[in-house]
Amino acid sequence: MSVTRTIIKSVGGYLPERIMTNAEMSTFVDTSDEWIRERTGIRQRHMAADGEFTSHLAVAAAKQALERAGVEVNEVDMVIVGTTTPDRTFPSTACIVQAELGMTRGAAFDLQAACSGFLYGLAIADSFIISGAYQRILVIGAETLTRLMDWKDRNSCVLFGDGAGAALVEGMKGQGSLQDRGILASHLRSDGRYRDLLTASGGPSTTQSIGTVQMNGREVFRHAVVNISEAITKALQITGFAADEIDWFVPHQANGRILEGVAKKVGLPREKIVMTLDKQGNTSAASVPLALNSLYESGKLQEGQLILFEAMGGGFTWGSALMRW
């Protein structure tokens, strides 16, 4: 039976030129390179320049994805941007990206699911494509989170960086089997009871300010390992694959200890984990597509391989997706 599958046709990424190392950060934050590396695995992060906005990062990543695919912008039906750091309260960053790309058709909107934003966007794009409503969609994760940092809070400010990643997704006919290319399963969850464990202190309706990131690290770690492992297990159950059949694990780059804990819990070997957080930090909604872009650029990603994605962010939101490249 012929079915429509959603494939990722191409990917793109962008990291700001400015790099802040742990050593530099330790000159104005009560921390050290050793302290950060031991607790997070992060060595450096990128920071957007003055006048460089989330939309600028998103546009650069999208242009690379389009160029690699050989697709013109007006062949794209929709732009979805996952971000917690939009250029403005409104209009959406996606609309700004749409205009800057020169796209004069289709639709554009932002999606707010914190660090899970790209995975939520991918699932929504998959639904649109399977339904036949749209054929080709840009899904972007883009953040300038360093602008939400409390630089006196060493438990949170050391974690985050800026960047953007993009995936151009489109429909392809498959046979309805697990050998099809494309997204084979996705699983999204949230639980708002834990919203205060990872949050920003501001908001247009509450404080009329953007606020700063606030995090209960110990509790976030505990929930992350359990929730992410559950989402991964669910994706494997839906498809019937075993963990050892996965070729690449492309996770949200939250914390080295979290990734190792999740991998161990679900039985994924270290060599299959795509890790970028040592050089990029936690780029929130951008981290999954940036990690996928890194895998693509390494030349190790081959057609037919199984890729497992996961993410968890404030809300809490979390989820997973399993696809054949």
C-alpha cells in the first residue's frame, strides 16, 4: 500500500562567529573551566553579536538547507520556527524569516516548546505533509539564549549558547513498511505541573519584561533522564525496533551527564551518540538540528540509516522521533 512519508531532504546550520570559552567566562562568573567541563561536558559556546538577531541565525541556516537541496524559496509551502527567543513579541520570527528569504507564498508561524521546539515542529510538519495540505516545509530551531542569562547564576549561565539549525522536509511515496525512508514514529509529551523547574522569570503578560533563565538543575536532571528514556522507549515500541538497530542517536544537547544517563538507560552505545555540546553548549530548540547538521557534514550519515531524535525543555515538554534517512 502506497503511503506518504515525510523525509528530511536537506539540513543547514549557523553558529555566530563569537566564541566564549569556559576560561573567558570564568573571568566574570564564579566558575572555572574544570568545574563546567566536569558537570556539563561543555568547553565553549557561540554568542550572537550585537545587532545579530534570532531571525538572522534562522535565515542563514535556512539558506544553507535550501542551497544544499537545490530548492528555490518559493517552492517552500511553510516556515515553522521553534524558538524561545523571538525577535519581537509579534510578529513571529517565522514571518520575519519568510520575508528575509524572499518567500511570498505559503504560511509561517513560531512554535514555543522550549528546547523541544524543533521536534514539535518536525511532528507538526509531518502531520501537514501526510495530510496532503503542504508538500515542502522548512522546520527551523533558532535561539539567542545568551540574552536571557543571569550572569551571576553559574548553574545556568554556563550551559547555553546561540545558534540555528534548519531541516527542509517534504513528502515522498513509501510502501507503508518500516523500510520506507522518512519519519516512522514521533512521540510528544508535556507536563505543566513542572513549569517552574525550568523557566524564564519574565513575560509580556506578567512582568512586561523578558526575564532571565531560572533552573532547578537537580530536579531537571532527574526528570530528564526518566522522561527522555520513556519517549525513546515509546518510539521503539511503536516501530518494533530494538535499541541496537539504531544507527545514530541525535539528542538535544542539554548536558553530557543527561545524555550518558539516557543512553545507558535505553541501551545506546556511546559511539552512536552525536555530541556537539562541548563546542556549542545547549542551544535549546536549535540543538537537535545543529547536531543533525554536524552529522551530515561529517559524511557519516548514509541513506537508509535509522536516526533517533529526542529533546526535553521547559514546560516540561519532551519527545522523540524515529526516521530512516
